[in-house]
Amino acid sequence: MPRYNHRRFQRAQRERRQAGSSGISARARSIWGAGLVLVLLVVSLGVAVPQAWNRVGLPGLMEEPFKLGLDLQGGTHLVYEANMSEIPVADRDDALQGVRDVIERRVNAFGVSEPVVQTTQSGGTYRVIIELAGVLDVNEAIRLIGETPILEFKEPGADDTALSEDKAAELAAKQTEDRAVADRALLEIQTNGFDGYDPQTIERASEEDVILGPIIQVVKDRGVRAGEVVPLVVETPFGLHVARYDGVSDGVEWKLREAAICFEGKSECADPIPAIEGSLQINKIRDALLDGEAFEDVGNRYAGKPFASFTYGQVGWTAQGTLPPALDLAVSATEVGGISDIVESERGYHVFLKEDERSAPAHALTIATLPLTSAQDLFPHTAGWLNTGLSGKQLKSATIQFDPNTGQPSVGLQFDREGDELFGELTGRLVGEQIGIFLDGEVISAPVVQSAIYGGQAVITGDFTVDEAKLLAQRLNAGALPVSISLLSQQTVGPTLGSISLSRSRNAGLIGFALVGLFMILYYRLAGLLSVFALVLYALLNLSVYKLFGVTLTLAGIAGFILSLGMAVDANVLIFERLKEELRAGRGLSSAIEEGFRRAWTSIRDGNVTTLIAAFILFTFASSFVKGFAVTLSIGVLLSMFSAITITRTFLRFSSDTLKMKAPWLYGGNKRSQDTV
């Protein structure tokens, strides 16, 4: 026989009246809430696990993988020590920060994904810690970090550049060996073809080409027929060449000037600009050329822009069919003296000035090139040059451009204000003399100064290919290290070990989730089951945030996620315990749900805010591995509050108001409480 309690009876009557007056709105609220949660579930599924979405035949989604850190993906871990012996104590922190910035720019320029570069200072020791996920070749990683181009400008000093008799004899002996190797290669190729060599196939060689021209001249002089190997080794400044003549066809050559702009998404951009800006700039350039403005004036005007994406210059005589198809077609459709349409290639936007056109035979060759030792190879020297104080330290930017006379790629330099003054003074003093441009201790160019040069611009010329010139510009733009660094330790994590760690972490998370879910269902019954659904959505939301914001997952980060999952469970436990107390106190289910959430909120808020403060401290002062833990923990804590207060409440309201599952014992209350008024 249930015991009568007048106070409980009055409260129950009041709750019934409230339910009767607002029952429709409560049900509508629960349905709307469930609908929004369903939308959230679908969106998070599409972001976190698009493979499942695509598997059922729905409209395809991009399957963007998670970003994995060094310990999960594999990669290289390097520790360097910076030499601060010559740096004043007050400037050492800035110098160490400068090292970090330069290394970051360098690895970013080479496309290393998610590099981590950190600095530490302890007991007068200054170190740089570098983590390169996905870079498994430790030697390549060391090259990326430590290979700094040393650019110097020097003036002539004592003339001791002539080789001594002994050195000249040594060079002659070495070159004799090189020629003997090339002669043996010629015999092998005549007998067995190019097996064992790495030949280059040229389909449309011009007689004016600096490398191929001498070979074609030998073909004509010796009467070599198609399919025959040229009967002697052809020597040029670029090496020793063994060639097979593959025939000749009628061809057309164009004399071209080119302006090009590289933009974001294109390959090998030294300093990419947005595509829309690139389109606007190339259209302005073409309009200026169509209006009759001189090509050099247009080029000089745009070369002064503060980005390294614009190149211009004379391409020279180019055989039809040697350009990429889209460029070749655009030039073919252009009249002599005309400006081509704007055309896009994998390197950006292009526009051409077609200066001339002529008929020319197109020779086909297959060539194997062998090295010929030079004096500079054997005896690198700098004694004949004096330092001037002008170096890469005063460099503002470097860009690839083309020599207006030969079409040869070169690297244009723009100095800062100090460099401008030094270069102007240097060229003014050396009119009629050479100025030496040194890269990594070697003379790569020694032009004669015709007049003083002001404006802070210079050009590095040499036997560069386009790729080599672009690489040099990238390295120069990355900058020189302000202090020297030495490698202390290196460690490589293989992809197999990383995949094992990932698999074990995933299994641990799934097992932990299953055990927690089982406990919640057994202890809190229907409320526990609803909390499991909320936790599944919580996990999907976490994974979606990791993808959308590019969070790099590490083992420590996964640990932070699993810990936040436990905190989400803890929030649900607080809510359900308050709900049980309200049910046992005699409240109706709907009222108990709202009151339980209200009473639990302050505890949930205080605990999570405290955790966020701790995570912030860890992120600010700890190492990269601990930072990953702090990031995923913070994301998880924020989402756990949303999950507990919004998603779990929506599920409880839906089961109570819409599904009419109101028995208190389903939510952890006593069976007797439903008989008590």
C-alpha cells in the first residue's frame, strides 16, 4: 500500500498541470532536437568516415585522410645544437629563433607536410628539435635542414688563378681518363646499344643549340645516316657526348619572348600568389603588350613586384613540338610579331611574343652524356678574390628569370637597403673589372662591370637548367642560418612501427569504449544506452574536428582523446546521478531530467574549465608530443560539454516526451517510485 505524502501530491499535481499546458511544445521540442542531432550525425559521418558513406552508393565524398604525426606515420627526428660562441648573450634568444624560422621556411619550401620545429635552452645549450613526418630518408632530411647556400660577392685580388705546371699535368691526366671512359662507352653503345646508360631522347634538336649543335655538325660532316651511332665522342663544355642519329624531319622554329606567372596549386612556385591575382596580372601584362609597350619595359615593371612568381625573358629559337602541347598550340596560332593568347600549363599562366618564324630541319638524337673533369672540379680556389661584405645576408628575394639574349635561365636577386648601397658602391668602384659571384665557395659567374648599378638588383648566371635555377631561388629565399648548427642525434621511425602503434591505439580505444558502454548500460539502463549513442556521436564529432582543422594525430594525441572520452562519460554519470536523486525525491520524469541537468551543470563546468586551464599550460610550455595531447584533450573537453548538455539531454527528452518511455526504473530510479505520489 503506497504511503500518502501531501507535499509530493501537490508537486505532482503542479507538474501534471504544467505538462498538460505545454505537452505539445515539449514533444515538438524533442522532435526538433532529435532531428538536429540526426543532421549532426550524418554530417559528422560524412566528414569522419566518408568511406562508409561512399560504400552505400550515396553521392561521393572526398576521402581526406587524417594527418598522422611522426610516431604513427613514420618519419625522421633530428636534434641540432646551435653554436652561440660568437653571439652576444643578449642576442642568443633572437638568433635561436632565427634558426627556427629559417629551418621552417626551408622544409616548407620543399613540401614536407606538418613539420615540427622547436627550440630548447638549458644550461647554456641551445638546441633545435625537428620532426619530419613522412620523411623516412634520414640523409635527405639532413640535406633539407643543413644545406644552406652561401652567396658571396667578391672583387678581384691577387691573380693566382693560373694552374701550376703540376696541376695542369694532373688535370690533363684526369681528362685523358675521362676521354678513355667515353671511348669505351662509344664502343659498347655501337655494339649493344644504350643498355646500362641513361640516355636522353631529343626529338627536335636545333643546329644552333649550344650542346646539340656540335653533334649535328659532326653528323653532317661524317654523313651519318638515321639509326647509326655517331662515330666519335663529341666534346662540349658540358661534357662528353655519345649519340645516335635518329633522323631528320621538316620543322619550324619560332623566336619567342615569354612572360609567365606561377600561382597557388601549380608546381615549383617559389612564392605563389592566389590564382585570381595571377589571372588579373597576366591579363594586364598581355593588354600592355597589345597596346605596343616594349616587352622589356613590361617585364621590368612587373619584376619589381614583391613576389617571386613572375618570370620573363627571351626564350630564343624554339622548335615546334618541343613546348608543352597547350603552349605549342597557342604559339602556332599566333602570327609573327603578334602576342599569343593567355595559356595555362602546369607552371602557371603564359603569354608569348612571337618575334620570328623560320623553316628548319628537326633532328632526332639519342644521347648519353659522360662527365669531363674541369680545373674547377679538381682545384676549387678563391684566393684570387677579396671579400666585399656583400652576401646573402643582404638578400631580400630571389626569382628565376630568363636571359634576354640567350634564353638561358638565371636567378634574379633583389637586395635590401644595405645591400643596395653596398652593390652600388661595389659596381661603381669596379667599372671595367670583374665582380665574382660565389655560391657555396665556388665561382659561378664573374661578369665585367659596365657601369655602376643602383636599385639593388643583380643576376646570377650559369649553366643552370630551369629546375636548377628554381631550386637555387628557393634555397636563397629560405635564407641563411644566422649561426652554425651541428647534428647531435638522429632517429628514424619506420612506417611499419607507426602502423603498429596506430593499430594498437585504435584497438585500445575500441575496447575501452566497449567496456565503458557496457558499464553505463548495466548501471543506468535506458539512460546508459542513450549515453552510449551520445558518446558515439561525440567520437565522430572529435574525428570530424581533427580533419576539418588539420589536427595532427600522435600517440599522445590519441591518449588525450581517450582521456576526454572518459571525461564525457563522467559528465553523463553526474547527470544521471542527479536524475536518480530527483526521481527518488518524487519528481516526474520530465521535471527530473531538467532539474538533473541544471544541478549537474555547475560541477561539469568547473571540472572541465579546470582541465582546459591545465591543457593550456601544457600546450604553452611542453614539448611537441605533449602539445598533441593538450590539443586533443582541449577539443575533447569542449565537445564533451556539448555532448553531455545538448546531445544526451535531447536523447532523454525524446525518449520521455516522444516515445513515452516514462518508467522511472528505466533511468535508474526505483520501481517503487512510480507508485509514490
